[in-house]
Amino acid sequence: MAETDQIKDQEPRTETPRIIASILIALSGLLLYLDKVFIFIGFEGHSTYGFSNYSNFVWNLTQSIAPLLMIIAFRFRPYYLSFLIPIYCYAIQIAWIYQPDLYMDDIQIHLYAIGTCSFFILLLLLINKISLWRKQQEMLKNEFQQETKEILNILKSKTLSES
């Protein structure tokens, strides 16, 4: 009884790192829009560090920081669905590379991002299915080998007892 109480006490603590990691993953996607937030609230810095304007500097900086956050968060096993936020945001970024005249409220850009996220989910499901199939095949192979060894042992013992 005391052992199960200890396990129950430990469960919330084991989920906390995953939740924090998932938040970091989501934040890594949302960081990509920090330059847009700065423009919206009217914040303009003076140090552009060689970029044409402060907004470009912030965008390039967050493009560099976001993957680092994901790498750190990945160590704590975030929930895979939390990756949908950066995938959605990066899909929009990629769409803007090829069509910079698209705006955030354009339905086309959101359909593309939703499609990319859907593809990501389907890819995860496919990988999961293949992984389960491989584990099942490995288990069947091990069972077959074990049964074969048992049959060989039975045959050996019969052969030795007959001689």
C-alpha cells in the first residue's frame, strides 16, 4: 500500500518536465513572431547590428534561438503534439519565402500550414505503425526461435534416451 502511494506522489513530478518542455517547444514556434509583436506595439530598437531595420534583426535572432529551445526541450521528452505549433509557424515562414506578399490573415497561408501539420501527424502515425509492426515481428521471431530451441531440446533428449 505504501509503495503505491509513493508512485502516485511521484507521477505529477514526472509529468512536469514534459509539460515545461512542451511549453518551450510551443514558445520556440511563437518566438518567430516576436518581430510582428514589436511592430504591433510600436517597439523599435535602435541597434540593428547590421540589419536593415530592427524588425529584421529580431526576426533573424529568433530564427536562431528557436531551434536551440527545441533542442533543449527535446531532452525532456515533450508531448509530440506540442511540435505542431512550431511546425505551423515554420510552415508560414516557408510560405512567406516564396510569396512574401501573403499576409497573416490570408486563408491560403493558413491552409498550407494546416496541411503541413496534418502531414506531420500522418507521418508520426505512420512511423508509430511501422515501429509497432517491427516490434511485433521481432517478438514473433523470438517466440519462433524459443519454440525451435525447445523442440530441438526435446528431440535431443529423445535421441539420447533411445541410444
